[in-house]
Amino acid sequence: KAGVTQTPRYLIKTRGQQVTLSCSPISGHRSVSWYQQTPGQGLQFLFEYFSETQRNKGNFPGRFSGRQFSNSRSEMNVSTLELGDSALYLCASSWAGLVAGDVEQYFGPGTRLTVT
Amino acid sequence: GENVEQHPSTLSVQEGDSAVIKCTYSDSASNYFPWYKQELGKGPQLIIDIRSNVGEKKDQRIAVTLNKTAKHFSLHITETQPEDSAVYFCSNGYNKLIFGAGTRLAVHP
């Protein structure tokens, strides 16, 4: 079974631009969560989508948004990019979603975003 | 708020020795405690997890223990090998996962 895939793997953007990242979960998984990983803040939860609905949200500004399609693929959008948005963006999929409280999440390789 | 403290931040051992990483959490509602291994240039890989109704779980050279009363959980790696070198993250949660800051483990041949 194929793992979680993320595209693109690397991205360079300029301050003020917007960016869209894509995540395809493991086949059969309905939940996709997004995380931001930086050396200073570590792994931080952005939001989770389950059956096209956002179920949980972390403490990030409204510039960070996402959506999920009927095939469970998810996209994350960051508008008005800031230098501090440079990070590795990871998505993770699971079959039942985090509300169940105890299901395994499997991560993709991430998208390395650099904002200049 | 919710947080997870992870210690140590770096750990250096000789091949064949054991390694122990400890975490403390604050969210009493947490019932799921996964551990992840992240190698350079890759996403975190789930290596073992434990549910709140279990005190200990073992998978070959890896074991996890959980003390819900003290809100502590630990990862134990025995007979370490150079390929165990990576960054390890503890995490826990109920409706979202909170991660520790990570432990960089170096296993020297």
C-alpha cells in the first residue's frame, strides 16, 4: 500500500505571496492532519480534516487554511507569506481521525517551504 | 495549556548499550501515546504506541512504559545499533497530537 505523498517536496516563495501544498493520504484513510515543523518551535499541529470537514484546529493565524476533497486528498494554503513561515510542512493520515483519540497517524515526507 | 516535556534533548550511546527517553505530559484527557522516529530528510515514522489502559508494550528491541498517575511515559531501546541514530519524538493527545521537542540519539559503533 502506498504511503502518504506530499507535493511539491521543495518550494521557494517570496514574502507576501501565497502557497498551496498538497497531500494524498494512504488509501482508505479519511483523516488528514497538517503540522508545521521548525527548529525553534518543533512539531506544531495546524488542523485536521475528516470527511471534508475541519474537525480540529491549532493556534495558527487565519492565513493558514486548508480543505479536503471527496477523495480525502487535502490541500493547505498559506496566504501573505512571512519569513517566519519557512518550515517543513508535514501531513499525516489516519483511518478514523483524531476524535477517536487513539488511532495511528502516518506522516508523509513533508514539503520544505522557504520564504525569502 | 497542553504540553509535553521530553528529556534528554541529546543522547549519545555506544552500540549495544540501551537508550531511554522520558516524557511528561499535562493533558489528563490524553489516551494515546505514540513515539516517532525521524531521520534526516524524512517525515516522522511511527515506531510504537501505547494506549492509556496499558502500562507497558514491547516490540523487539523497543519498549514503552506509561504511568498515567504521574503523567510520565518512556521509550526504551535495547541493544542499540547505528541505524537507530535519529531524532525521536514522544507525543500524546486525545483529539490532536502534541509533540515533545525531540531527542537526538547518536549510536556510535
